[in-house]
Amino acid sequence: MKKIKVAGAVVCSVMAIIGIVKQQYPEIKVSQQGLELIGNAEGCRAKPYTCPADVLTVGIGSTEAGGSKIQRNKIYTNEEIAERWKEDLLIAQECVEKYAHGNTQPQGAYDALVSITFNIGCGAMRKSTLFRMAKQGYSPQMCNQFPRWVYAGGQKLKGLVKRRAKEKALCLGGN
């Protein structure tokens, strides 16, 4: 497996990881389009790094929040990255299904809800206006909540503005 180094980082292919997840993990309900949104927003790194929130991260946005320890000096394989991502996606899916009636949402809304939950975490999202609205059933108005979630550490982040715009668009029309 060839890895590419970018300024000290060892990056991996988001599309390769999506291919493994789609092929090996049928329990992942997020569509190809949703996986691409999440994967491209997060990026993929085979060597652990500290993210802007000062959290040790590897693969496609995987932290130790899911319970799996990250080995700081290890270069992870695509299969290991896919396995970690699957576990993280399942946590986000479960949250969306439990607290936002995910199983009743159109596919695009489901994907967008999983994406924001993957990024923000279930604890914050389950108490959000977005999830409260989703519990009442799908509506375009709930999709307007995505752009509110663009701040980290008290600062508005360009990357989050772009991601939330894509999530909102997916929520509104990606079925």
C-alpha cells in the first residue's frame, strides 16, 4: 500500500476507505454521497495527528471517543482506518436514529444529520434545536439549522461554513 506524505503527514485516499466501508460494512446506512461529504470534509491521514480541537486523530476524523486507543507513532492501514471509521459512523448513526428519528428521515437528511453528529458529537446534537425539529419529522426548515454550527473555540471557521452549506444542501435535496 502506497502512502503519500504531505508536509510530514501521511495521507490516505478517502475514496479507497469509502470503497472498503461500502463493500465490507452493510450496517452503514449513509449513502455514497453522504460518505463523500464526511470523508472529504475530514480528510484522511494514516499517521495520527492533533486536530485543531487539540484531540489526537487518525484516519477519517477518528478519535479515541469511540473507545479505540490511537497509537501515536503508528502508520495505519486502509483496513484499520475503515474499521475505525465504521465504528465512529455507527455511533453517529445510532445517535441520529435514537434522538432525531433518523429512520424516518429522507436519505439526504439522514446523511446530513449523521455528518454533523460525526463532527460535533452526540452529546451536543441530541440537545440541539436541529434534533428537536427532526424528531417532529422532516421539514426544510430543520435544514436551515445546519449553518448555525460553524463555530469552534469561539471562532467562525471557514471549513465548517463550507461543510454546513454542503450538509444543508444534502438535507434539502439529497434523497
